[in-house]
Amino acid sequence: MASFDFFRQTGHQFTPKTSNGALKALAAHILPAEAYVYVATSTRPLDEEPYDIDQIERILGRENLDIDTNLLLMKILERLLRRPEQEVALFAAESINLIEGRYAKRIEDIKEGLDESADPGSVRELAGLYSELSRLYPPHSSLRGFYLHEAYRWLKSLRDSGQFGAEESLRLIRVLIDLGLYDQAASEIANHPIAAGEDREILLLEAEVEFQRHHYSRIGELCRRLDEHSESLNARERSMVECWLGVDDS
């Protein structure tokens, strides 16, 4: 068949679901190169139903996934756990264990190295891993609370050793908010090295804290300052600011 007939043909021709399958079909002269290019470059959102199990499996095969990807995967896998198909539910359970296990291994590897040297960089990484791991669990779960307390403990050790900077302060604020310690978070914000400036991340954290403390007039002030940085806000953050400022986007 002509190269681009692949896109016009329907019926009983072999249609690969993965780029690996398309590559094998190309090598066997079953499909043209255009078929492989099409499958390899055609993607859809990972969290779009029905879920693409093959795509999820391919992503899980990558090492050192970032926290946003892991959070998205956990959200999808929790839903797949409730599927009636036993194989799908088993895949979801094993995948969740894989994500959690990767964090556990990285944490244990770092802890083994700390026996010989309390390297500030390793302690910083350890606190970050505990903080990320906590986010994989529901807000009020005991595991989430445990990992948050571990993150707090290691961040405090950094502060005690004099190795505490702006980045660590931001992480500590996030941990305190997640623990529900809003007054402590507000105190940390007030003492942050760039608290007097117009830093977007600090302003967002402070708005979150003041909402929990019911200081609504302060939130309005913070949102007006955030509105000046609207180009750096994502869609969710911009929506929040517009809501508080009473912006009509209709």
C-alpha cells in the first residue's frame, strides 16, 4: 500500500497501540514508516478516561519521576484500584507499591550515608523526599502525618546546624501548613529572608495561611499584590486571585 494509505484504511489491518508495537510492525514490513511516526508522536492526556494502561506502564518504567508526575499517577491508580477487573486492580496496587518503594529506597540509601557524614546536601534531599512522599497520601492519613513530621525533623536539623536558607524556609512553611500549624507557618513567613519583597511563592503561601486563620482582609491585600504578577501565575492561582478580587471573567 502507498505510505499514507495507513491513515485512510479501516477494517482488519493491524493497528499498533504502542510505539514499540509499531516499530516491530515496521521492521516486519507490515506497516509503513508513517504508521510508526504517527503512533510514536500521538499522545493524549494521561488522566483522560478510559485510561491508557500501556502509556501509564511506560511512564512508570522511567526512573526519577518528578513529584507532579507521581501525584498524577497516584490519582489515576487510586481510581484503577476500584475497577472490577482483577488484573487492572492488581496492576494499580503493584504500581502504587512501586512508586512508594522508590521513595523508600532513596530515603534508606541517603540515611545509610548519613551514618558517616551529616552532609547538609543529603539532609536537604532527605527532607525533600519525606515532604514529597507525604503528598502521595490523603490529607488526614496517619502515613501523611508521619512523613510530614519526618520532613520537619530533618529541616529542623538543618536549621540547628546553621545550614538553613530561603529554600529550606519555603519547604518548612509548606510542611507546617500541611500539618495544620498555621500560626507557626505565619511566624516562619514573617521571618523569611525575602518576606518583605514581592515573591510570588511567599505571597501564595501567606494567602493560604491567612485563609486558614480567617484573616480575610489580609487575603484581599495579598491577592492585589499577586495580581501584579498575574503573568507568572498558573490557571488555578490566577482563578483564586480573580475570585478574591471579584473579577468577572464572563
